[in-house]
Amino acid sequence: MPDFQIGEKVALVTGGATGIGLEYVRYLLQHGLKGITILDINEEQALKAIEELGPNKVHFIKTDVTKKQELRDAFKESVQKWKGLDIVINNAGIMNDSSWELQVALNCNAVVEGCLLAFKYMSKHYGGNGGVVVNAGSILSLREFSGCPIYTGTKHFIVGLTKSFGTPYFLNLTGVRFLTMCPGVTYTPLISEAGRFALTDFPKIAEILVQDLGSYPAQQPEDVAQGLITMITKGENGSVWVSEGGEPVYEVILPDLKTWRKK
Ligand SMILES: NC(=O)c1ccc[n+]([C@@H]2O[C@H](COP(=O)([O-])OP(=O)(O)OC[C@H]3O[C@@H](n4cnc5c(N)ncnc54)[C@H](O)[C@@H]3O)[C@@H](O)[C@H]2O)c1
């Protein structure tokens, strides 16, 4: 089992100005991080966060992570600022099936680019020290959901991507561990506004979305952040974790060749 120490490490979190990402920043700092960079489009919220957390250990770079060059520049600036990088959390995401192209660009494309940049700066085969990448899945990564089918598809993508980078081939070559965090319903703006962004061409789909989300056990962002610390310090490469209902985070075993055949 890994025994990764967070103390004196450097992290980068996308979408860290609000919601779950901001709690990640708080919890990582509480665990002794040397420095952390927040990449977000929401400058106002990010500056508020820095006011609260102090500028010594938190750096903000206004970045639209769907813009490849902005994301690349931001990684470079962060590495120069802290003289290293150890933990990357590709957290920024939206639930918005009515703007599904943007949703795919953010929930999928930007995560792919974030993983490739994590390799660029942390991989041993590029001269780095290795590290950890956590990608934002969801409990909807692991099941079907009629209220937001395209969002659900983007979150399934995250599991396939992260488990595939989280294989022995990549770990041996790069020293970078890959983990998927799958939060359940968590009180953030993403959830409170979800009904506004459902597909428009299907009757009652927004009501179904809100009603079905309401049937899941809910929690606060700090519950997810607590789980993140467990995952980062102890999570096996490629592992997938669920944080729901304020319970301790748990690892999920997905069916494979030997167990997936319907009896
Ligand atoms: N809240 C939940 O119930 C829940 C459940 C499962 C998974 N998730 C996932 O967790 C992650 C965080 O969600 P959240 O609930 O904290 O959402 P949130 O809306 O509270 O926060 C998302 C953050 O991402 C930022 N962001 C949006 N577009 C961006 C862009 N193009 N570039 C940079 N930053 C951008 C926002 O400004 C915001 O700070 C998402 O990937 C989401 O899909 C959330």
C-alpha cells in the first residue's frame, strides 16, 4: 500500500475557487503542503479564498482550462513559482447537458490535457520525481442516469481514462499514480443549479434530474476533501473511490473479464 506524505509537497487544483475544489485546497494545506496553485475562471471567488487562506501558500492563476494554451501556461507558471509539482487534481467540471460541447471540453478534454501536463512535469521519464493525479469522477461514473445522460457519459470517460493511465506500464515508467474520486451528491453550486442545465428537447427531464439527485444521500464538500486525503496518501494506482453521504471514502471494485458475464 502506498504511504504518500503530503507535507512539503506542491499541488495544483483546477476549479479550486469554489465548491469541492476549494475544500481540497483547505484540506491539503491543513496537511502541511508547501504550496498550491488554483486554476479557475472565477477570479472573484479565488481572491476571496486567498484572502482567507493567506497568499504565502496559495497562488491563483486565472485560467480557462478548456483553452489548451492557457492550461499549459498555467502549469508552467505554477512549476516555476513553487519549483516543483507533486499533486495534480483535475477537478473543474460542470453539469450542463444543454451546453454539452462545453461540458465535454471541460469534463473530458481538459482532464486529458491536465493528465498529459502532469506527466510532463512529474514523470520520471522526463526527469521528474513522480507524483499523484486525482481526476474528478462522480457516482454517475458508475451507473446510468436519465436526468443528465451526457454528463454521466463524461464521468464514465474519467474512470476509463484514469484507470488506464493508472496501470503498471505508466506507473513503472513515470512514477505517477492515478486515482479517481467519485463524489455522491455534494452541496455546491453545481447541484443547486443542476435543473437549469438539463437537455431542453425532452419533457420533464429537468424535474427528473432534480428529483433523482434528491434521492441520493447528500454531503458537504469537506466530506469529499477528507476522502481525498485518504486516497492520496493510501490509494493504490488506478483505484476508484466513492465519497457519499458524509461516510468515509471507500474503494470500488469494478467488474472485469472474470466477473462481468451475466449469469
Ligand atoms: N457537487 C456534486 O454533487 C458533485 C458530485 C460528483 C462529482 N462532482 C464533480 O466534482 C467537480 C467539482 O464540482 P463542484 O460541485 O465543486 O462544482 P462547482 O460548480 O462548485 O465548482 C466548479 C469550479 O470549477 C470552475 N470552473 C468552471 N469552468 C471552468 C473552466 N473552464 N476553467 C477553469 N475553472 C472552471 C468554477 O469556476 C468553479 O470554481 C466537478 O468535476 C463535478 O463534476 C460534483
